[in-house]
Amino acid sequence: MDPVPTFLIAEAGSAEARWALQQYFDELAGRFDGGFVIGDALDEAAALYNEPTGRFLLASLEGEIVGCGAVVFLDADTAEIKRMWVSPTSRGIGLGSRLLDRLEHELQLAGRRSVVLDTNEALTEAIAMYEAAGYRPTDRYNDNPYAHHWFTKSLT
């Protein structure tokens, strides 16, 4: 039986959140063609991924942080999922899908009826997970220079 993860809403500027985000950014730098420049992304997270503009979740297994994800409220109906990461040591047990479900649940609690997200072509596992979860391709909705795919999903 797979271990049961714990999800908690965290302050996006906390040491634990910054650690998880740094793991995520380090992985992107190694996987993206041409790397990934962090720039002010950690400070952006601390500013955007907390109430009232968003939420930041940490995932843990047996007390160890093994994942994270964030949401940003774009308007009264729509939010964006950002910065989803699962530790390589915790992949293959469905943690990414459970984290995605929990983020969607948080959006529903916040009254959002639709969600968008973007991703890079190198993140094939994430693309497959989003498609399996009912996300459908949509037009480009932002200017993220690292994004190649944009998705949307109705939460109603």
C-alpha cells in the first residue's frame, strides 16, 4: 500500500516553501533545453502564493517534504496552478495526481470555477498527468517564456 501524503497550506515565503521551490527550480534548470533562470521567482512566490491572491501547499510523507504546488487567483472565477513539484524519490506512487486534486479542491473552496496552467515540453510526465486529469489544450494566456503548452479545466 502506498504511503498517505499530508498536504498543508504554508506561507509561501517560509523556509520550507523556499526549500521546496528551490528543488523545483533546480530540476527545471537541469531538464529545460537552455536551462532555467530563477531570477526573482522565490520573491514572486512569497508575494503571490498567499491569501488573498493565492495559496501554497506543501506535500509531505512521514514528515519529509516531498512536493509543493501553488495557486494564483486570476479573477473571481479563474485561478492558475503554478510550481507543481514532486521529489524524484516520491514519484510513481500517485503523489502528483493527489497534489493536483488537492490544489483543485482548494480552488473550489475559494469559489473558482475554472483553472488554467502552463508547462514546458520537457515535462512529459506532467503533461500526461494533466491530460489524464481532464485538462484540455487552450490558447496561450500568458507570456511565460518557458511554456510550450497551455491547459484549462472546468471545476464545475
